[in-house]
Amino acid sequence: GHIGFHGSVTGRARVIRAADVVGADLEPGEILVTDMTTPDFLPLMMKAGGVVTAWGGILSHAAIVCRELGKPCVTNVKGLLESIHDGDLIGVDAVEGEIKMIFRQSSVLR
């Protein structure tokens, strides 16, 4: 992907699509995973440990806001929403522009 703002963070993924942002919430430090951000995402972005989007570039809303907030951000990640699910433990490497799966939440057997 494209680096919106440098840094790295590890945390639980919280997938929230732009169409579902109204009324959505996340826990502080979770990684916001979305198709793209809009101004409606600002409260979530302030809580997030980092932001990853399927669309956008260095001038996208996500990248600009993350630079202002000082949060790691990677945009334009191909296959993001098909690969990452709520609760997955992921690493965001906004130095190399990579997202790493650490633990798939849905793989837990009970």
C-alpha cells in the first residue's frame, strides 16, 4: 500500500465500511480497517491505533487526517477487505507499506 503517515502499530482489526460508519464505534487502540474514510470517521480515527484503507493515496482523507493525528496509516491496500476480519490481530507497517496478519480471530476453535 501507500504510506499515509509513517510508524508501526499492532492491534485488533475493526472493520467498518464507509456505508456503515454512522453509529459505529471501536475500542481505543484498535486498528481501523475500511474501504475509505470520510469526515464521519474522525471520532473513530481519533480512538484508533492506526488506519488502513482499501482505497486512497497520500492525499486521501485518511492519509491527511492521520498525519494530523500522528497515527500510522497505509492506504490503497489491495485485497484488504477480503483478507482482514473483525478481531484479527494485525501489524501495520507504515514504513514499508505492509499489513501483516499475526492471528486470525476466526481460526479459534471452541
